[in-house]
Amino acid sequence: MDAAPGSAPSSSAAALRLALAAPGLPEGPLCCPICLDVLRDPVTVPCGHNFCQGCLQALRQRPGPPDGGGAGGAARCPLCQEPVPAALRLCKNRALCELLPLLAAATGGSSPSSSAAATPTSPAGASPMAPGAEEEDAAGEEGAAVLCDVCPPGSRVAAERSCLVCLASFCGAHLEPHRRAPAFRAHRLVAPLRRLEEGLCPRHLQPLDGFCRTEQSCVCSRCRAHEHRAHDVVPLEQEREHKQAQQAKFLSDAENELEELAVTITQAKKMVELIKGAATKERERVEKLFAEASEVLAAFQKEVLGFIEDGERSMLGEAEADLRWKEQRRAKLAQCKQSLENVPSTDTIYFLQEFQALKAAMEENLSPPLSFQKELNFTKCTQAVGAMKDVLSTACKNQWNHLRGKGVDGLNCQEMEEALAESRFPDKSNNAACLESRDYFLKFAFIIDLDSDTADKFIQLFGTKGAKRVLCPIPYPESPTRFINCEQVLGLNLMNRGNYYWEVELIDGWVSIGVIAEDFDPREAYSHGRLGRNDSSCCLQWNGQNYVAWFGGFECPIQQPFFHTIGVFLEYSEKALTFYGVKDSKMTCLQQLKVSPSAKGKLDPFQNKINRQFASLFSCKLKPAFFLESVDAHLQIGPLKKDCVSVLKRR
């Protein structure tokens, strides 16, 4: 009875010994393929292989490539490379857990727990080493050695080979499955590599095993079969030998270029310092000049304001004295008048006395001379400061263009003043109207109505004051005075004597405003029929960027800002036509067309044409004329009637 129970264990132990003795204990079926020791807390993965629970858990938590296991993706079985799902719950294999103690008792060895306890640790009293500390020490001792990716933490040894398929490095013990098992026969083993992920094709996730000389890049087998099928692809080792043969030359060229760059960098640093220094000095000089210019302007401002104060003081005293005298005279006359009115009808003597007193008061004239009634000289300050501002603005613009390499080259202040005076107030000495306000011109207001019998078919009229160019022709009735080749329209009224003034609102587009001879043929060709392109008309054109005066096919650009309102002043007897920019009742002379035989005219083709032909334009009656050049051109004749009434009321 007693022998039977005792014999069973002995027979079971013998069987276990036979099972373990064949392959050897370190590589037996009950040993962990990771730590190569007897299984502790064995777990089984879906592919059927057994591992220590701690070893497999450490393998699953180890960082790795996205598709090669670890924290970046699903772990793989170290033996067959089958994926181990990350969500797989590791459960102990209870059969193996019961079998392992029997194995330990039959072989006389220690149990897994005792063997684990017998693992070499730190000396008594010393603090236990942190996980991975031994690996770091080993790596430090071995220098740049690549450690096995399968060995458990704390006992990792140097790897012998790296697998480009598994993307892992293996020591000699863990490399045995690759050498022995047919499943790993196609895996490519190379010398230990630290960055195995770089040997993987980023597109196909296959090992890079070739080099494309056509595109000079590493490729995998799938790249060779598809994208690089017709390219010159060689093994990596062959390309490395080819490149190593050229290495010495490239290193020599690189060294030469580095030396050249060192020299040029030194020169570039000197240039940078030179530019900074020059810019700093120039900035200081410019700031000093601007400060001096500001002082000049401040001094001029002080002088002008002092001039105004002196003029006010000198004239105000006389004006106030005159005011006091008039108030006193008014009070005296009022008193004498009241006294005379209050005399009783029965008191003849008192009446005669009061009458004589009123008469004497009316005859006495002790008023001081009124010098303030003369022109107020200090009111000319606005014009002087405005002219100075315009000169300064023109100088700044010209010099800025000169700095940028475009524009006029070095006009001095006197030349700029003359050019500005000629452009704004041409022939100012002979044209007193340039000095007047808008009220002066309203005395000659000329009411214009557009003539529908002259309008081109591409001009739409809005009543008798508005005109706009359109794309679709308007079926106007036939008329011998209608323009047929130019988008133009005339005014009804004729001008043959005196002075005339009218205004035009530029609403949109390119518009020309001028006068034309009454007998001009409206059927002239486009090149000769447009305003200003013949001797029978002249105009001011706005071309979207600046103003241009035209006469006889000659042009004269005008540098002035845009004005929505253009005033036209025709002096028939003086044979002069002047165009003004109107804004806030202020008149800015844009251009005056008038015969002016001068030395400068000989050098100006436009003025030469004016001098030779412009006077003949006034030998016939003239009409207001308008040319709508662009497809969006739109104008409106200014309403002057209301403004004229307002001026008459003020007068």
C-alpha cells in the first residue's frame, strides 16, 4: 500500500528527467526562451509558446518599431514572430504551474521561486539596483556595444547579430531559433545595428536591401518590383564599395570647401560689421540733418506767427480806435436826435438850439485815418506757407525717387520752385483769375446742356447734365452732327465772346474735358477726331493716373493729385483756356493754354504748338466738348445755378 503511492512520484520524475535531458535544460520545453531559465509563473501566447509572465510582460512594454512590437505596436513572439495582441490578458498556464514543482522535486533542483530568490543580488545592506542599471553599466563598460533586445532587463548581453526582418538584435543564445528553425531561414542577419528602424522602407515597411543608382536612394524588394523596376538597382554592399572608392576624393573636396568657407565667412563678417557701422553713421548724420531742418522750420514758423501777431497788433489798435469813435458818434447823434424829437412844439428857442446841436454833430468829422482798410498783409502767410509746403513735398518726393534709383536726377531748390510754380500757376502774372477764389469764377458761370444730337451711340445721356459710356449701342436717330467714330458729346451752347466758366464732376473712368470748334466734322476718323488730337479742339484728360493736356496731337503731363471737380475757365477775348481743380471752394490751377512766346517755349513741343496754332482756334465759335474714353467713363455737369445765387446774396 505504501509502495504504490511512493512509486508514482519516482516514475513521474523519471519521465520528466527524460523529457528535459534530451535537449538540455537551458533549451528544454519547460524553459523560458527569453531568460533561458525554468519557467516562472508560465503563460502561453496564442502561437502556443510558453514564457515567464514577467519576461513576456517586460518584452511587451519595451519600446520598439511601429510594427515590430513594444510600446509602438503589437509585440511579437521571439520564437515565431507571431503578433501578441496588446489587449491580450496574460493568464497563467495552470497545468505547467502544477508540473514545475514536480520537476523540481524529481531533479533535486530548487523550485522556480527558490531559484529566483537565489539570483545574485546586491550585498547585504546595500540598496538593490534599479531596473536597467546593470544594462547601463554593461553598456558603459562595453562602449558602443549593441545589447540583445530579448534578454530580460538587468541581464542583457551584447548582441551578435541584428535581424532586418524582426527589427531586433539577438545574443548568441537567442539567435539559435534563427539558425535552427526553418521559419527564420528567409530572415536577413547583419552585424549588430543600433537604429534598425532606419533600415526599413517607410512606404512598404520592408527591409532596405538594395540601392537605386538612378534615384540615388535605398530601396526594398517591393520597391524594386514596382517603382524602381526599370532602374539600375544594386546590392547595398556593392554600392558601399563603390562609394568608399570615392570617399577620399569627396573628403578632400569637402575639406577644401570648408577652408574656403572659413575665409569667406571671415570676409562676410567684416562686411556685416562694415554695413552696420556705415548704417549707424549714416543714421546719425541723417537724424542730425532732420533735426536741423526741423529747427529751420520751427524758426520759420516762429517768424511767420510773429509776423501775423505784429500785423494784428499794429492794425488792431487803429481798428479798435475807429470802432470807439464810431460808437461815441453814434451815441452822440442818437442823443441829439432824441433831444430834438422831445422839444415841445411851443418852445421855439429850445428847438432851434437842439436842431443846431444835431446839425453840428452831423457835420463834425474827427474820424482817424483807417489804414486797416488796406490789404491785410498778414493774410498772405497762408499762401507763403502753402507754397513752402508744396516745394518741400516736391523736394522730398524727387529726392526719394532719386534714392530709389528712379525719377529726376538732382534738381536744386530754385529749379524745383520754378517747376512747381509753372505747373500750378502757369503764366501767373498775366492771369489774375489764378489769385481769386471760386466766387470770382461764379460771376462767369455758364449753364451747359448736353446736345443729344451729337452724342455717340455708345454714350447714354441722363437728362441734359449726365453722360455715361455703355457697352450696348443706343438707337439714336440719324443726325449730321452726331459723332460716329469717337465716344464724344457736345454742349448745346455756343461761346464767341466774353468769359465762360463751368464745372464737371468726374464720377468714374477716363474722361476728357475741353472745347471744340463749331464747324468740326463729327465723322472724322478715331485717330484724328478725338479731342486734342487736332487743331480744332483742346482738352484736359484724366487717364486714371494723372492729368494730361492735349492740343494738336501734342500732350503735356500734369503732376497733380486727383480732383473730383474740374473747373473750366474760357477767356475768349484773351484767347486763353484754364483748367482748375476745385475742392472746398479752393481753386488749384492745373494747366493754362495760352500763347506765351518765351525762351522755354522753344524747348517745349507742346508750348510750341500752342504758340503756333492755338490762337486760330478762337477764330470761330466754340462749344464745350466731352470725350468718354474708357468703358466705365461717367461724368456729370456741375450745378452752378444755386452757387451763383448764393454768391449774389452774399454780395
